[in-house]
Amino acid sequence: MKINITFIITLSFFFTILYNCNKPSIIKFENTIFDFGEVYEGSDINYTYIFKNTGTKPVTIRHVQPSCVCLTILGWDNTVEPGETGEIPVTFKTPNLNGDIIKYINVKTGILKEEHQSIKLIFKGRVVIPIEIVPKNPWLGDVTHETRYLSGSFKIKNNLDTPLRILKVTPPDNKTQYKLTTIEENKQYSLDYIMYPPFEGDKTVEKKFILLTDNEEYEYVELKLFLFIVQPL
């Protein structure tokens, strides 16, 4: 039996075109997981997720939803042609965060194939507070004319790679007594305090210690505490 080579090649070419025409749209991300490592609290981190349309039809990114308000999506490429790449730029803000962080970004596409309709991106790392104050912004409660004194203690821990020595403590007022103790030179300290009346102010009052240090980046460190002044009837 004689085989027509030309017919076989033509038929193969036809089926290749037919397959490609019906091939579903697919996007492929360079990285679905981004680990930003370890940063200090207060830093902003910028990263761009890059993806490619590996199908034969345009891909539409309908929506990008982060799991936290600390993640900001700066816009994204809505439609990406076959063979082209798109970007989803992200900014992560770390104020008031501490410890291991893992956040998610849900990407909704117009792709019919189920596993590509919703894609989860992961954004993770660790946030370290450079100068850790414990407790942070303590609440001392209600203060009346019968309150004899208020007392408490702060722990100050230097998590920086550079030394930090406390040179001076400025108390909230001249009625506050304090004692600064070095637990570990350049690394850990404790500040004990006693506050005596009269306690002045209206309702919620903020008191603040200011620490002067020898670290140029963190020359001044604030230790805040709050109390509520109960006015006499």
C-alpha cells in the first residue's frame, strides 16, 4: 500500500492549527510566592508579579484582591495578548506589624479553564520592630482626686544590627520619678516610673517619656502611656 506523504503532512498541519485554535488561554506567573525576607517595621516593600499569556487567545485580568489593607495593588495589565507578559505591582506597608507575615492576593481572570479562573499569589516575610517597647502604649485606667500615684515599667529592646545606648531620659513632667536600668549593654533596658498627683487634663490624657540615644537613625525614642482623668462631681 502506497502512503501519500504530502497528504499526511497536510493533515498533521491541519490538526495542529485546529488544536491551537481551541487551546485554552493560560497564564503562567514567574513567581506565585514572594518572600521579602526580614525588614524593619515601618518599611515599604515594592514587588511586581510578572505573568505570561502562554495560550493563543487574549487573557483578561478582571480583579486583583489583597487579603490585607497593608497590601496595595498599584494597578495591573488588564488584557494581555498571546505570548505577551503582564504585571501586577504591589506595595506592602509594615507600620504596626511585627513577626512572621503571610498575605494573599487573589487574581480573578476571564479564563474559562477552572484552575486558571482564580490564582492565589503569596506575599510573605518577617517584620522586626527596630526598637521594641513593651508594653506598647499602656492604658493606666481611671484617675480620680483620690489616686495617690501611678506606677509601671517599660522594657526597651534594641533589635537593630547597630548598638543603641540611652543617653538621657526626659519624663512627662517634674512630678514623675523614674529609674533606668541596663539589662544588656546596647541591647536591653528597663524603665520603672512612678507618677504623682495632681493629674491634670481633660478625660483621656497622653503622657510621654522621650529617650535620647546615641544611634543616629533612632536618636529619639518615645514611650507613650495613657490615662483617663475622672472629673469630680
